[in-house]
Amino acid sequence: MRSNAVSTLHDFGNYENYLQRELYDLVKDDLSIFNFIQDSALDGLWIWDLENSDNEWMSPKFWNSLGYSKEEVPHRALFWQSIINQDDLKESKELLKKHIEDPSYPYDHVMRYKHKLGHIIYLRCRGMLIRDEEGEAIRLLGAHIDVTKLVKTKDQLKKQVERYKHIIEGTNLGTWEWNIQTGEVVFNEQWAETMGYSLIELSPISVDTWMRSLHPHDLSIFNKALGDHFEGKKEFIDCEVRMQHRNGSWVWVHNKGKVVSRSGTGEPEWIIGSHNIITKSKEQIDIQKVFIENAPSAIAMFDREMKYIAHSKKWLSDYNIKKENVIGKSHYKIFPEIGEEWKKLHQRCLHGEVIKSDDDCFVRADGSKQWLSWEIRPWHVSSGAIGGIIMLTNDKTKQKEAELRTKISEKKFRQSFTNAAIGMAIVGLDGAWVEVNSSICEILGYSEVELRQRTFQEITHPDDLDKDLKLVHQLLEKEIPFYHLEKRYINKSGEIIHVHLSVSLIRDEEEKPLYFISQLKDITARVKAQKKLHETVYQLEAILDSSSQVSMITTDTTGMITSFNRGAENLLGYHKEELIGKHSPKIIHDAKEVTARAQELSVELNTPVDGFEVFVAKAKKEGHETREWTYVKKDGTHFPVQLTVTAMKDNDEIVGFLGIAADISELKSIQKEMNQLIEVTSNQNERLKNFAHIVSHNLRSHASNFRMLMELFNLEDSKEQLMEQYQLLENASYNLKETVDHLSEVVVMNTDEDIKLEELSLHQFVDKTVKGMQGLADRAKVTVDNSVSKDLKVKAVPAYLDSIILNLLSNALRYRSEDRESFVSFHTQRQNDYIILNVEDNGLGIDLKKHQAKIFGMYKTFHKHADSRGLGLFMTKNQVEAMDGKIEVVSKVNVGTVFKVYLKDAKN
């Protein structure tokens, strides 16, 4: 086959290159050759006869890529080898040798050709061996691709990478790459050197190597920056963290990075970034922070996001910031009222501008106004970049308010000067009246024009002038800041006017005297009143000393005793020398009584009252107070007094207090006797009133019983029935007599204060009452059962016991139920020192939820009945309690009632 193929190619002669023809045949016969050409031949195709190495065919496209036409180049290897880079040619031959020896070793490399115009063309050459039947390489089929642009781009990229590499190395910037999906990381040497290591020393390197180096407190900061970037809140991963150095110290680094690729699902994949050592910058910032924190003025340091880095104490006080820690918090959150205008100023400063103002007014969130002078300027990190801003402010609010107050004060002074009720004047250093108001003219009797023509020396009383001039001299020499003086002027009519004079001196900015401000208050009336008061005091002292049984004590406004008359000495046993100027009246009062009164007054006046105020608080308010007190003598003896305290005044101003007290011991004794007599009389009246109720109620019960028996007697026809009714009438008559006898005993008892209890048979009293009421019971068809033991005895008043049983039985009969067979049962039980008499019925019952509180009240009825008066239970309760007992009730509506009467057991 080989010989046929060769001969066929040779036959083409000059008309067609045999290798070209051979290639056509090979393409037709061998599909793999066609595929190779299709995949590789973009910019030229060639075939090389390895047996005749000078013979080679190149496609026209190949030569066109080098600037030649097919007509001007021979198909000889020597030609193309002459325009190829010789180093590349040598490499090509070595590559061919390896490919021939090992077909799996690819013949694929880039070679440099010289273009016809002289520049270099880069062609990628790929070859495929064609072997004969014995496996010998006879041809090399090749294909070219022009990769000039690609090579140049790679060269440029390589140069750029090298340049960046040099920049990174020059700036000592650590770089990192992190595939967050696989955990793969790539670091440069500078990254490792940050911590004092080489990359080899840190091997094997993983993301854990990085995370372990972070300060525990900063791990959350890094994770937050990472999360904010992933969520789109931040354009970059940007944070400052600490990494542990090989020597154990912590190195501050500024980490900055960005996601550069994402997975098919949109998840972050590759992140690249850098970190830069900023330890020195941090140290500089720490120094600045210390300076700022201890600065006497209001200074604050912010980062680029306007978060607090440091502040002075004055900053907190000037802006009333009460939060314990604002470091790391936004300035705009601390002061939400900051507007967009200020935020724009901050941004200008963050771009390098220094901005200041001498006078600005800010309205705070609470509506208050604050005046400031301020300056904001950027601060820089060690690299020169702007790290944030420093704000210096001076709170001028007080100064502004002072200026405003001064203006208002000046206005008010002018108004006050003109319209003041007291005399006011501006006086020259020579004593001349420079300016006067109408009040001073009225006091001195001169017109404004007349006063301006005089000096204060000319109208001052001669005896007071030297004293006044001496004080003026001291004021001018700065020995005193002002002075007050009571002095006399002589008015236009020649009369003496007493005034209270206040003088101050106004100086200029150089402390040179300008003029005097004088204020005059006319005290002529007060001086005259004081004179009269002194005369009155002399008279009062004579009266005080002459009163031998009435205590008269005066005090000053603080409570110190200022006078103590002979009457006070006689009543209390003290000598006036022991108390005057040494004690308050508290020493002669009962301490417990004073404390109690203090509490009363504190509540009454709605303000705390104690000490001396206890005695004078009402007098201050009302002019005087009269009440009873207990005085304590020097020997400790107590006695009652009626004390009147009066406020002593001078021109409506309290100057002291006068206390006048009289011993009311005899009056108290008489009053006590009268009260006791009234109490006895009241008790007797109550007993008589109770007696009247008993008489009315009990006799009414007997009368009802007699009426019932007489009605029955008139209805009976047989002698036996008449005798039975007669017997009942006789029993009722006997019970009435006994009731009258008991009421007579009550009359006797009502004249005596002590109630005498007798030993009585409870069974007999119940039996007697039941028999006496038998007529009513029979007519009402009520069965009455007396189950009280015959040997049971109680201690009671007969009339009261009789009345109690009668009342409870008559009530049971009266309020029986018509719907069932009725009964009343008397039975007892013992409990401690008492016999409990239970009076039980199955009548209408009482609604205790409704009537519990008033069941034993006077005139209280609980059922509609013509004979009800509301006195029975009231009397019963009073009678039981008079015998040291008690009464209880248990009842249910339409079921029945049980009254429990506690009576003293005779055995005890």
C-alpha cells in the first residue's frame, strides 16, 4: 500500500503536489483523519513527508495567515523552517521525536512565525502521525490555529498580574480566596506573615486555620460582615478584627472582600479579598480616644458610618446623653432629630472638608433649644485614608440665655425703674441725682427737675451723713460689694423721712466706677409704729408681771422663749432665768400629746408639722388658736390648761408669739363629775325604755292568749270542755300574775346599776310559758315539745328569761307554715360555761342572706303579719347580752329556724 501511495503522489509532477493528493485520499479513506482536520484546521493545514523531509505541502490558508500567497512560496520544509523561531523549531523537532516514539505523547505546541511584514505570528500547531503497515511513521499531518491575540492577551494579563503582585508585595497586603461551598482557601505569603508565619509553616491550610486565628470576640463581627454582604445589605465584606500573632500578641487587620462567583442556585461560591495590618492605626486611634475621653471640652470621634468611637465626658453632659454606653451606636439614633442638612455636612467632611460655625441653634427632640459653636474635621488612618470625623462643639446655650436675660433684664430694669413702688435713682460719683423715678420724688417731696439740681449729701440728715459717706468710700474701694443703711432725709417741707437705703456700684469693663444705683424704701410709718410698740411692750411687761396665776410666755419666730411672767413661774415651778433664751415651750408640754397633735396637724394641713410648729401652725394661719393642753411642771407633775397662742405682728410680718394659759384642773374635775352623772342618767333612761318595751310586748302576748281562750270558752257547750277551757284560763291568769311580778323586779333592778343573776330551772320556765301559750298553740295547730332536762339550771334574771322564752315561742307560733304540720321544740346542749337553749321550728324561715345584718334590729320585721311590731328579737338580744350571754340564729326559707340562746351554766 505504501509503494502505491507514494508512486501515485509522484505522478502528479508539477501539476499537483503529491502530498496534497495523498492527503485527499487519506481523508476519503480514513475518517479519523477527517475528524482531526475538522477539529484542528482553522488557520491552515499541512502534511509533511517524513521519508523525504524536505517535501511538505501547506494549504493556502496557512500561507495567507503569514502574509504569503500560495504562488510565491515553494512547498519545501526549508522555507517554513526559515521563517519559524529557531528555538521553537528545535522544541518542535524534540516534540516530534517523542510523539513518534510514543503516539500517546501529543504533538501540540505554539510556535512563532515571522510574518511577511516582519511581525511575529503565534500559531498553535497540532500534529497527527500516519504510519505504514509495519507501523513506521511516514507522514505527519498538521493543523494550525492563529493564537496571536490569545498569546498577547495572556502576556498582558501576566504583566498585569505581575504588576499587581508587586503592588501587593509593596503594600504588604495579604490576599485570600475562599470557596465557601467546598471550603477551599488560597492565601498569599503576606497573609501568613501577618501572623508571623510562612505558608509552609501553616500547612495544611484550611478555613479553620483562618477562623482559629481570629480573636474570640471578633468572630461574631466577621460573621456579621459576611452575612450582611451575602444578604445584599453591604457591597463588600468590610470589618476590623484581631488575629493572633505567633508571639501571642493580637494584630489588628482590616478585612475587605467580595463574592466574585455564585453557584447555579445563586448561592455565594468564590470570595476574594485582602487584609491589611492596621495595628498602628488602631494604636493611634486609641491614643486619640484617650485624649478625647479626657478632654475638658465637648469632643466626639466617629467612624465612617457615624458610629461613636470615643467621646469626652463634657460631650455627654452638654447633650444630656444619659445612656451608659453609646460607643458603637449611631449618632443619628442617639439624636433622631438630626436633619438631612447635617447629614450632608457629615458626608462633605468624610470627603476631606473641614467645616465650622460660630453660632447655630438646634431644636432638640423634646423641643428645647441649644446654641452651639462647632467644627467637624476628618481624621485619617496610617495609610492616609479618612477613617471618620471628629466633632468639636461648644455649648453656648447658657451664654445665649444670659445675653437674652441681660436684654430682658435691661428692659425690665427700665420698666421697674420707672414704675417701681420704691424710690430708685442713678446717682453720680459726686452724689448728684442723675436720674430718678416718680416714687423717689414722692418720698422726698421734690420734683424730678429739683432733685437733679441737688446732691444726696444736701438733703441727708446731718447726723447720718458721715455714716453714709463712709460706706460710699468702702464701696468705691471694693471693700464691700454693696451696702444697706437706715438713714434720714429731710424732705422739701423740712420733715424727717426715715428710709431703708440699698446702694450698689456699676463699673465698666475695666472696673472703673461709673455710677451708683440707689433704692429707697420709706419706713417712716414703721419707725413710728416701732416707737409705739416699744411703749406698748413696757406696758405689757407690767401686765405680765402682775398676773400671778395666769401663765404668759412669749417667743421669737424660732420658738426661743423671750419672756416668762410671774404667773408662769408660779404654775410651772421654773424661774424665768432657767428658760429665757435657752428653751422653747416644748419643755413644759406632755411629749406624747405633742406627738399626737403633730400627726393631727400634718393630716389637717396636708404638710409635715413638727417641733415648735405644732404650737403655732394654726396661729400663723388664723392669727390665734385656743385649745386644751397638758402642762408639765418642773417636778414632773401634769395638769390641764387652756392655752391661747397669738401671732404678734409688725407691719403684717410675724415677729413672735404670745401664749396665755390658765390652769383648768378644777374645771376638769367638775366636768368629770357631770359626765359621770349624765352617764348614770342615760343608763337609767335606757333601762326604763327597755322596761317599757318588755311591758308592752309581754303583756300584749298574754292579752292575745286570753282573747283566744275566751273565744274558745264561748264556743264550748259541754261542762267538761268548759272546765278544760277554764283550767287554761286559770293557768294564763297565773302566768300573767307571775309576769307582772317579774316586771316589778325589773323596776327594782332598773334603779340599781348591777344586774343580779339567780339560779333558775330552765325546764320549769319553758314549761310554764308553753302552758300559758297553749290556747294559741292549739288554735294554730302547732305541737310544742319541751325536751329540756328537769335538773338543768341556768343563771339568769327571771323576768328576762321569761320574756326570752315567751318572745321566741310566740314568734314560732306566729310565723308557722300552713303547708305542713307545724312543731316547736325546746332542747339544750352544753358548751364550755354555757347552756345553749335551742328553740327550733319548721315554720316560714328567714332569708339570712338578705336580713342577717338587721335580724336583731329594732322595728325590723321579715314577714307580713298584722301583729308584727319588730321589737321581740331586739329585746331578746338585749336581755340575753345583759345576762352575759349571746344569741345566734340558723334559718332557711320555707324549712324552719333554730334560735340558739347561750345562758350561763349554774354549775359554773
